Amino acid sequence: MTPMTIERTLIGQMLVAAAQEMSAKLMRSAFSPILREARDGSCALLDGHGNVVAQAESIPVQLGSVSAALKPCLAEFPLATLGPDDFLITNDPFHGGQHLHDIFIFSPIFIDGQPLGFAASVAHHVDVGGTPSTAAADMFEEGLVLPPTRLDRRRDWNGGLFERLLRANVRLADATVGDINAQLAANAVGAMRVKALADKHGAEAVTDAMQALIDYSERRMRSAISALPDGTWHGEAVIDDDGVSPGPLSVKAAVTVHGDTVRVDFAGTCDQVPRNLNSPFASSVAAAVSCLKSVLTDAAIPYNEGVVRPIEVVAPLGCLLNPRHGAPTRSRMQASYRAFNAVMQAMAQAAPQRVIAQGFDTTTGILFSYRGPAGYRVSVEVFGGGYGASAHADGCDAVDSPLSNCANTPIETMDVDFPFIRLTRYALESDSFGHGAQRGGAGFIRSYEVLEEHVTLVLFGDRFKFAAPGLFGGGAGAAGRCLVHRDGQTIALEAKTTMPLRRGDRVDLHLGGGGGYGKPTDRDVEAIRADLRSGLLSHEGAAIYGVRKPLVA
């Protein structure tokens, strides 16, 4: 392994900074709120072999599959065959992608006419065609499939054939094309920064630093694994249902530690399903690796190819975490999160002081589509809920879940971009967390008023039936629910729903809390008082801790 000299260390940190700058460029250049405001996108720099070297602190599950998405592209279009105006593009879930809405773009970086590596970006696009419904039976109903493809910016883009075909097959063409342009701009920033490093230190020094950074992460990861006892531990987590059958859907993981390596085997996981919950294998691998990285290391260790090298992940072909080609995958995060949860539960037996309880851990997607006189408008938001508690701290309240890192869309943005709905309430919910020595994070409510006819609600969710369980005596968080209030009646929706709305309807989306860690009777009294003062804990809820009202009044 290449040692980390001072120069290599400096170059390595500048590569990480370049990836962070790429991410800032991506968000600030984006057209659609899902990317511009919610920040559902990621950036990375890769070496010439397709290995991730440095990445921004963005969406873990996206970045965990950047290398998996690039390598099938390189198998068809080797780096040596690419020119400075070329870029590679794919969203194919069965060639290293995630789901069709995540489009990967890879731009080769040339130094003195020689290819050195790639600048990469991935973004969730609000529209890639298909039907905005929970009922898609295969990926072809979900949208436009982009297999690993080489494009020329001058010939195929900027008014070229590919852009024209793309515009003709999506409803929100300006948003989709605008966000792809933002990805290309972010990649250009990454290439520019790498070229500047090569001008200063030489291309060979930059290449050496890339390898050294990967090797450093591998050494640190292997060292962390070696600190664990050898053995095999088992974990399991469940999804409510697939929207067709009553469920539940089980995800099982066996985690084996041997020396400085880990093997994660998802044998025993349920079969793939006919709805869009299937997790492509690249997404399942990213979930498992993200869990192990978060448990065993810290933020000072760069997440790159070196982290992945000591880890083997396997899953039976045809199961929920490794579906066969063509399966629908739009809402794959539900299964990916249960993979994360199952691995975390297994690790709780090996390293109990380093894990967290399950959080709400669901990317709840809520989509309002409206077809008016000016055409389509589509609001897409993705939410988390309450985080799981750890041995040392309460779970975070109302925050995106561990595999994602999205922000909420500001009310002002919604008022400007989506005048057919109005956000009327956004608040934490009392007694929504799992109790424990450390409590789980609180969930929240987000309410919308429908202002026009011809609005359709599409909900991609989970945890409406099976709430996030606690650890080591901790309680479960609250389950989620979605209610539509119409003409004095309340309609309770399933977690996976498509429903036409009417003007005047109110939609209340309740996202649940995280599980607690440890016995509630071991909780500090001052922490209980603080929760009572904030309103997150009711006096009735405080009784679980064995605390009387006079003590906390």
C-alpha cells in the first residue's frame, strides 16, 4: 500500500474539498426544488479504474454505488476511448444504478491530453417519464431507462439528438434538462480542481495521492474490523407490506467477522415483490457498507473504495435486495433501509456501545402532481422522521434518515413553485419517540391544503404498521400515518397509495419517531423535565419513566 506522505496527504484533502465544492455547485445550479432545496444529489471524484477516491458529504446510499454505476459504463466504453467532450450517463438499476430517477453522469478528466480519472455526479430527477404511481409493475412503467451510454456534449447535448429525445419523453422537460446541466457544471468544477492540482504537483503525484487515500481508508477500516471479536451475528427487520399483499416483508442479515474482513449475507430475505420496493443490489450493498462504516469508524476516515475492500456483501438473486432484471425499484429505499437495520441489529450483538436503535428510517416520498392550463407541475418531497437513540445520546428529532441526507423544502419555495397546494402546518409531535435511557428522536406532522382540482397524491412510505423498535429495553417509536380530511370526513391512507384529490382537501402526513436505547427507568430526570418543558413529552408519557407529575411540574 502506498504510504501517506505530507504531499499526498495535502493532495488527498484537496480532492475531498473539490468533491465538496462540486456538491455546492450542483445544488446552487439546480433547476428543481428536489435537488436545489432538498439537496437530493451527490458528487465524487474517481480514479481511472472507476474507484471512488473522494466524495462530498451528501447522500450515502447514492455515493455507495457511484463506482458500481461507472464500472459497467467503462466495460462498454473504456477510458482510453473517451474524448474531452464525452460523458457517460446511466440510470439503469441493473447496471449499478439505484432507481430510474437517480441519473449518474461521469465526465472524464484529462491532463495534458491523457485521461486521469472521472468527476461524477448523481441527482434525483423529478421526472424521467413513466407513471407517477405506486402501481408500476416493472421498471419500464416507471420511466425512461438509460443504459450505460457515451454522449458527446456538443453533438448529443445542447440541442442535440439525446436532449431532444429526452425532452420528448418527460413532462417536466425544463426541470430534467436543467438538472442534468447542473450535474455537468458540477463535474466541470471537479475536473478544473483536479487539473489545478496536476498543474501544481504533477499528474503522477495526483494519481499517487488518489491511491494513497484509498489505501489509507482501507487500512483504517481493516483496523476497526480487527477490533471486533470473530463470529457471526444475525439481524432482521421488516417492511409493512408491498402495497398488494398484507405483508410483512422480512429482510435478514448474517454478519460474519473474520480477522480484518466482514461478510454480510442476506440469505433468508423475502423474494422480490411485484411493486416498486425492490432494492437493486448496488443499493443493498451501499446500505450494508454505510451501516458498517458508521458503526466501526468515524467521519475522519474518507468514504471511498478502500472502505469497501474488506467487506463482502451477498444476496440471493431474485430476493428483495437483489431483484431480477426489470423489477420496479422506484421506492427501493424502504428495502435498503431494512438492510441497514438488519445489519445494525446484528452489529448490536458485536459492538453494543457503537450502534443505534432503529429510527423511523424510511424515505417517505410525497408527490403532488397537477395538470393545469400551463401543463404539468409536480411537487416531490422526501422525509425521514425520528432517529434511533444510541448508548450515549438521544436520537435526533425530525431529521432525514441515515442513508439519506435531504433537507425539507422551504415553505416559501413551495408557495412560489407549487401554487396548487399550501403548506399549513409543520411541527414536532408529542410522545412520538421511543422511550429509553436515551430516547429516540421525535417524529413530526406536515399538513397541506389542496387549492385546485386535478391534483393527484402519490405516497411512497412505510412504518405505518410496524414502528421502529428500541434496543436493550428501549421502547418503539410511533408509527406513521397519512390522513385526508374531506367534507367533514377523515380518510386514512395506506403507506403506498395513489389518490385523486379535490380542492379543499387537507392532507396530514405524520412521520413517526425513533426507537429508544436502554430501559426508560434509567433515564436522567433532568432529561425528562426538558422533554416535558419542550412539549415533546406529555405528563401521561412521563409515567413510563416512573416519574410522578409533582416531581416534574
